[in-house]
Amino acid sequence: MRILHLGCFMLLFAFAAKAQETASISGKVTDENNQPVFGANVLLLGTGRGTSTNADGEFTMSDISASNYFIQVSYLGYQSVTREIELNADTTLDFALTKTSDQLNEVVVTAANRRLQNVQRTAASVSVANAQEVADLQIGNINELGRITSNFRTYDDGGGSFPLVSTRGITTIDATPVVGVYVDDVPLFNISSFPSYFGDIERIEILKGPQGTLYGRNSIGGVINIISKNPTNYTKGYVTTGYGNLNQYDIQAGISTPLIKNKLFAKINGGLTARDGYIENTFLNNTDLLGREAYNGNLKLTYVANDNWLFKLNSGYERREVNAYAFVGGFGATGTVIENTVNNSPFQVSQNTNGLYVTDIFNNAFNLKFTNDYIRIEAITAYQYTDLNRSDDDFDFSPADIQAVASDITRLSTISQEIRLSSNTKSKLDWIGGLYLYSVSNESDRRTRNGADNIVFNPFLTPEEVADAQAQFPYDQLSDNEVRQKGLSLFGQASYQLTDKLTATAGLRYEIEDSSLEVDNRFEQDGQDFVYPNLNAVPMEFDKETEFSAFSPKFSLGYQANENSFIFANVTRGYRPGGVNSFVLDENRATFDPEFSWNYELGTKNTLWNNKVKLNATLFYINYTDQQLFNVIDLATFSIGTENIGNSKSYGVELETEFIVTKGLSLMGNLGYLKTEFTDYEYTFVQTLSEAPFFQEVAVDNKGNQQVMSPEWSGSIGANYTANLNKKWKGSIVVDYQFQSEVFFDPENTASQDAYGLLNGRLVAGSKNLEFALWAKNLTDVTYLSYGYSVSSSGIFASYGLPQTYGATVTTKF
């Protein structure tokens, strides 16, 4: 309630400020034959203001506050045009649209400074893909974002519930991501809540490095900023249907329309995607593992009260169902076992259960924005709820009856409030500050089956003890746990223009988070409480609470050497709060501490040859300390949790380019070199012996090894050719090749996926209202492991990437 009072007070204060000066923008839109374009969309980016051209190609927008804007003009079948303007008085602008272009278009982002800005003049490592590029690169979900930029990899776990993001050597298999994911300005706290389908996307921005001084939710590795299309002042819509191999089909539709002209706009979209599985379970003779089905629906409302006030309401729902995880390997598996399995029996596993994952995701947000001549105020209230239901899921991924999750119901709910204030004047000083509060609840009710085959694999039992132990199996472990997190963050940064070319930026973030854990872990056999043989006691309930806080500074310099070249340098401190381990039996092992990083980067951004070539380069170095790594934290019960047992460093270089060869033909590419090294990482695990004493504790030192899921080389290259087929139709062909060098699944560097590349292609023919597309992914049908991990030398777990897929889509636009 206090936060709401504070927000109202600030808004009233801003509302009482000096009245704004206004101006109008008018102009004409023509095509490449100098003919007027009727119905072209004209939009002031970052506002709710927009209009369309009349029969003479003319447009007018009046009563616009004097300020700096990016104006975008688009029309179906033509290249959109974006232009930056400084509006001080009535202004006339004319635009010429073409179906193909011989110059790079101006690209704007909001991720770097929370305001629209030319990406080539931004003092940050940020890459962006607009709606057309998302379609051309066939980015349909978060696992395919690695095509946008180098040293930023996204890995598919197969089931879609726990995707992994790795950037510049910072990664984790934890449910709390190291890279912040924002959808329409709302942070997602858990990877299970990540969207599995990208529909109706305006653009996707990827920002590398810690971003605590600008964002409500802290991020140690970077930010993925997903912006969906806003409803506008004109009616438009689409229907897309598609079909491909693996019996995959896709049906999507959406419409955007004004409910009250110039005031209230609405957009609704949604659809269904589905695909058969591609993994065979030879033990149960099932061939549909990793088959999936997903439904999604979204509603956006925008109300423009006047030139000062803007209100947005976003509501979304997604449901996905996945047929089992299908990991190669399992407990006790080695890198050699993994390699032999992939080479001799690809796309096959042997498991004694086939699980089912059902996830329901609800996202709701209300955004209030006030702007005048001096400041901007934005308040974002969000509620998210995720329900994950997991049943009959093999946990050891083998035909043996060792361990399986009989049922696991997880309920995640998040309430957050963010308030941001920022300058809105053209001056030497530019600033932004904010307050962020959140409350997270994670409730888990799990029943894990421990089967009779545990006797064979239990290193604590001598042969003489096996007979006595047979009575102990099978039994169930019941875990009824709840984790609560409450946090507050104060963040801000200011930029000052020291000279006409040099700008300095400084920022600071203070964050405090309280985590509490309620644990009720017990054993049950035949409906009765059960005594685990190695504990000789039934675990008791316990509560734990911990609190962490930290300051995270940032320093930056940006130098505009000339109109086409920009140089920047950044020093930032990354921070990821500590937390609590849910599935432990020893309360002394229940908590872990924060992790930190110092990040240094130096970069240059260049536009060459009359805006036909973009060439960017960045050097970076990261010192990563107190890493939160998964480990067997209780050898007696094989409880897995997080410990601060790692330090590492990473450094490298990134290149990014785009080149207009000739009108209609463009080339693009990015290349990253990454060197990672553990400087400290020791732990102890239990090794089974063939004779008495039948087990021993072994110390492992991973110092000098490479970080997991962090390839030394990565990148992509692509080509896009577009040509007019006739006056109404144009065609295009897009080919891209994504590659990476060897990655290790375990910190011991004993199991890995060799270097591989994926070739993708898309052929399109379209007019203003109709588009036909043929597409293919992994054209050369490479067999590869897309994901893998290990915990304390206990085994290797890896999942196959998609084989060759192809299909066709038809889109109708109106």
C-alpha cells in the first residue's frame, strides 16, 4: 500500500508540472515509383500515437509534445523505415518505401538505457532482431536465440521446462536464470515460466553483462528483452497455418484494432503448436518421447488518455504438455558411455518409465506511464503464476528401478511492483532511477519412488548387508516444501555529456532479499513413516531464513568519434543473491551465499560505405567469484543442492557485421571467441569399489578446466536475397548457418559434444495480403546433443537436439 501511495504522489507531482509545448507532424508516403501509398502505418515508437495515410499518401499527427522521437513508417510488402527526429515545432516529413533496400535501416533499442536509442550509438553490448529478422532466422522459442549474437548460447533441454542460457562463460542449470528475461517489461523469475512460443514479436534485444542499474530484477549475465507488438490506431490482423514433418502443425491468429479511435486500442492473438516426439524408449517400446503440444493466448489493451498519460494492460496464458524427458546417460554414466550411445544407437534411450510434464503459465501486467517536458514516470504492476505438474518421470534415466518422480506439483507465484523516473529533456544530463519490490512463492509437493534396484547401486552396502537391505526397498520420499523470497531494489544511473563527443555514465544498485524455507521431507513405505537405513531416523521438519544484500556499481564511457564510429568502455559488478536448497534433509546444508562478478568490456561500433556495412567489435574480461554450483551436498542421502564452491575467469572477443552487397542482397554474421577457466573448484564425491570397503570418498579439483556449456568458438553466418517478382509479389530466400566448437557437459571436462553446425533455410513468396513460405531447420540432419550436465561426478545427463525438420506455412494478412 505504501508503494501505491508513493507512486500516486509522484504522478500527481509530475502532473502539476509546467504545461507542455506541442507540435504536429505531417507528411507524405510514396512507393519506389513515387506513387502515394494508401494505408501506410505511421507510428511514434515508444508512445501510443500512430495514424495511417489517406488515399493521397498523406498523414498528420497533432498535439505532440516537443521532444525527441523515433518515427516508423511501414506497409505490408515493403521495407519499414525508421527515422529519428527532434520535434520543436510543426514538422513535415516525407518517406519513400521500397520492397528492397540498398542501405541498412536505423535500428532502435530500449534494453541499454530504458529509452529508445540508436543501437549503433549505445554504450553497451546489445544485439537486436526485429520482427522480420525473427521470422527469417526462424526464431520460434528461447532455445533459438543464439542465432542473434555470438558468445550467447541457448540450449534446449528437450522437455522445454528447463532451457539453459550461457553467456560469456556465465551459466547454470538452476531454475533461477543468470540472464534476466523480460517480456514487455516484466521480469520472469523462473526458467519454467519462460515462453515456449514467440508470437507476434516486435523485436528481441539481447544485452550482455550485468544490468542492475537499469532493471528491477538483477541479472549477473545479461538481459533478454522481448517486446511484442502493441495495438495501434488502425485495424490489422493475420492468420497463419503450417505443417511439417514429425507431424508438426502450427495455427496462429491475431487482430489489432482501435476500440475508440485515437484513444483505446486492443490486440488479441493466440494459437496452437504441436509436434510428435523423435526419441525411442527401447525398454518400453515407445517412440514419442519429447512430443509436445502448446497453446497460447494474449490480450493487450492500450489507452491514451492524452499526450501525457498512457495506460497498458497485458494478459497472457500458455499451456504446454511434453511427453517425458529423454536423457542419454544417467547416474554412473561417463563421457565414453555417452559417446558410444550417440554413435551406435542415436535417438534411443532405455528408461523404465515415461513421464509427462504439464505447465500452465499466467502473466498479467498493468503499465502506467506519464510524460511531460521534464520527466517520465512509469509504474509496472505484475502478477505471474506458473503451475508445473510432473508425473511418472524417470529420474535415473535407465531401465533399472532406482528412482522416479511419481508426482511433483510446483506452484510459482510472483507479485512485483516497479516504479521508474527518468529525464525527458534534451540536455547534457540524462538520468533514470527506480524502485522495485517483489514477493515470490515457490511451493513444491513431490513424491519420489526409490526402487529395489537401489540395493545394487548403493555404495554404502556391503554384500553381507544386501539381504538385510532388501526389506528397505521400495520406499517413497515425500517432500512438501515452500520457498518464499521478498526483495527490494533501488537502482539508477546518470549520463553526462562531457564534450560534444564524450559521455560518461555512472550507476549504482542496492538490493536486499530475504529468503525463507519451510521443509517437510520424510520417508514412507506402505503408507507408514519409514526409517532410512543410513540415517536411522525419520527426518524432521525445519525452517530456515536468510537475508542478503549488496551494492552493484557501473561505470561507462561513450565516445562518438565521428558520424559513423562509436567507441565505448564499461566496468560493472554483477550480483546474484544467495538462497535456500529445497530438497535437503540437513538444515545446515539448506542455505548458500551470493555470487559476484566484475565485468570489463571495450567496444567499437561502425557504419561504413554510405550506410551499407555495419561492423562492431567487443573485447571483454570477467572475474566470477563464489559461483553457485550444483553438488551432492549430503553424501549420506545423496541430496543435491547449490553450494558456493567455484571461482572462474573468462575473456574473449566478439565480432558482428551486416553488409548490403547490392539492392536486395545482404550478408550477416557474428563470431565469438571465449576462453574460460575455473580458478578454484573442489568437492568430494563417493566412488564405488569392487571389494571391501566397497566405497571411498574422493576429492576432485577442477582448477584449470573449462566452464560447462561455454564453447571456445561460436557464431553464425547468413544471407538474405529479396527480389520483386512482379508489381504485387516479392520473393526472398534466407539461409543461415549457426555453429559452435566443443562444449563440456561436466566441470571435470570428461564428457562433451564435439563441434557442430546447423544449416537452416527459408523460401518466401508474398504480397500485401498473402505469404507462402517453405522452411527447413538442420538441413544436413546433424545428430548432436543439445544439452547436458553433471553433478559431482555422479553421472552425465544429456539430451538430443532436433533432427532435420521442414514444412510449409501460409499467412493471410489484412
